[in-house]
Amino acid sequence: MNMRSPLARVLGAGSARQGVHHWWSQRVTSVALVPLSIWFLVSLLSLPSFDHWVVSAWMAQSSSALLLILFVLVAAWHSQLGLQVIVEDYVHAAGARIVTLVAITFAHVLIAAAGVLAVLKVALRSAQ
Amino acid sequence: MAEFRLPRNSRIARGVTHAAAAGATQVRAVRIYRFNPDSGENPRLDTFELDTKSCGPMVLDALIQIKAATDSSLTFRRSCREGICGSCAMNINGVNRLACTTPMQELQGDIRIYPLPHMPVVKDLVPDLTHFYAQYAAVKPWLQTRTPAPPDRERLQSKEEQEKIDRPAACILCACCSTACPSYWWNSERYLGPAALLAAYRWIIDSRDEATGERLDELEDPFRLYRCHTIMNCTDVCPKDLNPARAIAEIKKMLVERTS
Ligand code: SF4
Ligand code: SF4
Ligand code: FES
């Protein structure tokens, strides 16, 4: 039986004194994603064809490779921040919430690293 | 996980229909949520056929009339009947509002009245607001200072400074906003909700208050503050035309500004 006062329940374990960094990063990454995604779509669509060698040659240019890596990293970061919000909204059991959040972080680091590796491999191989 | 269905003992059954008195000329059906914790039964939806000619124009008038003439066990809160005490907040035709300032004429079709959503129900239209009030108390809704007040007068505030708190201070704590907020439905244990956050904001921007930093510290929390996702239901329903969503956005802005 929970006999704590209503105020004690609201105060709980106190303020985490964090959250502003998460909130602000979410805004900044979404702003960064606007030019990055426009650049990505416009560059892809303006390629003469989607043949393997055409796309690889485009990726081999330093500017494309650099922006693609940024795109992958920022998109993964933004997605991780967004999924964290959804989990915090809906997963109420503390244990399940923490495990899910850690799993999501791992998955995003993996996706980001795999994306960077893929860009580098294509770019460096085609550049030879 | 969040609950998307009512628990079994909260599902609403069909209730009884009280036919209009003979000779009634302007009959409207008023469907009202009924729940009596002592009966051990599930809640039900009763229908009262009301002769709107025989009562005043507002939804509260209808409730008072039904209680007086048809069913004295009908339970609801009211006091001022002029939109200033905040007691009569309920969900009327799907929207949280004050029964005393909602004209029946503005409602389409049958009138459907439920208690404020997602709160424990004490009886009929009376929700348990204990937690909601504790959240208000948690933001320390009073002036905090270190500078002693001038011995011979009140603490001064310019006209512009007063105007900043004029609107937020008009909140009547009716709970229409918080109980319309999906984030509050899912996480009210830890999310303070728009009403308490508006109250916190009212003291954060009070030029006489000297605890601004501590107040912001207390709010900077993934749950207390950042469960607000700017859905804006709060601002839509506020019967006093206040803007809790903007107050919350301002608090978030102040938290960013003090880090850079
Ligand atoms: S902000 Fe408006 S809706 Fe919310 S409690 Fe205050 S008066 Fe009611
Ligand atoms: S703006 Fe924030 S407080 Fe208002 S309804 Fe939306 S989530 Fe709730
Ligand atoms: S009775 Fe006071 S606000 Fe409706």
C-alpha cells in the first residue's frame, strides 16, 4: 500500500536536471537535416542514371563522400533522439525502459558506423 | 505500457432513460456518465430527456435542473456559475469545458457529459484531482525572495512587468488543459502537465521573484517538463483563453538560453 503524501509522489526522486541538451540537440539535428536531405535528393536525382558505376563515381568525389557521411551521422543521431522520446512516452516500467533505450543507442551507433564504412568503402575503392 | 483501452471495471454500460415530463415542448436528450463506487457496478450512461424550456441556457443549468427534478443522486461540482471557480470542468460533447459557461444551444445533437478524461472518478462527474493539486503545490506557487520587502510598502513592479504575469495569473485551475493533454494521460505520474507548468511560468517571469534559477532547475527534467510535445490541446480547450503551450515553450527557451 502506498501511504506517501500526494506531494511526495509528485516530487518523486527530484528533478533530473537534464533534458535541455536532448531537446536542443533534437532541434539542431532537424535543422541540419533540412539542407542535407535536400542536397542528397537533388544530387541523386540529377545523376544521369542510377547505374552502379555512375553512383560510385559520384560517391568518390570528396564533397559527396563528406556530405554523405554527415548525412548518415546526423540522421542516425536524430533518429536515436526521436526514438528515445517515444520509448520514454510509452514504456513505463523503469527496467524495460532503460534496457530498450540502451538497445536503441547500440543499434543507432551500429547503423551510423555501418553507413560510414559503406560510404568510405565505395568512395575509396572507386577513387583508386 | 500506456493503456489504450479502459480497464474492465471502467467500461461503460447502457444506463436508464428518464422520459421527459408530459407536456414538455423543447426536449433534448442529455446523456450523462454515472458511476457510484458504493454500488460495485460498472459506470453507465443515463439518458435524461430534458425540457430545455424549463431551465436556464447553460449545461450547468441542465445538470441542476436534472438533479432537482429527476435524479437527486446526480453528483457534480459547481460553485460560482460564472466561470471563475473552476469547479464545473467536465467533458461535454467530447471537449473539456466549464458547464457553467457552455450554452446548450452551441452544442450539436444530444448533449453528452463525462467527467474530465483519464482521471480517477470519485462519483459521477466528480474526478479525483488530488494529484493535480499536488502538482500545482510542487511548483511552489508563491513569491520567493531573498531581498527583504521594503518596510513601508509592497514590492514594486512596473506596468510592463505586471502585464507579463497578467494572463498566466488568470488561470482558475479547472484542469481542462491537463486532462486534455495526451502526454498527461500517458505520464501524469511524472509529467507536471500544462496547468502546473503554466503556474511555474507565472512565477518564473514574475519580476519580483528571486528564485528563477531554482525554479528552472526543478523543471529541467525529461518527464516533468519535456513530456510536452507541443500538441496544443491545452491551449485549444482553456476556457479562460490562456496559452499554457506557449508558456511551456518559453520555459524550454529559457533553459536553452541559460546554457549558451
Ligand atoms: S490554464 Fe486554462 S484550462 Fe488550464 S487549468 Fe488554467 S484555466 Fe483551466
Ligand atoms: S502543448 Fe504540451 S502541455 Fe499542451 S497539450 Fe500539448 S503536450 Fe500537453
Ligand atoms: S461553477 Fe465555477 S467555473 Fe463553473
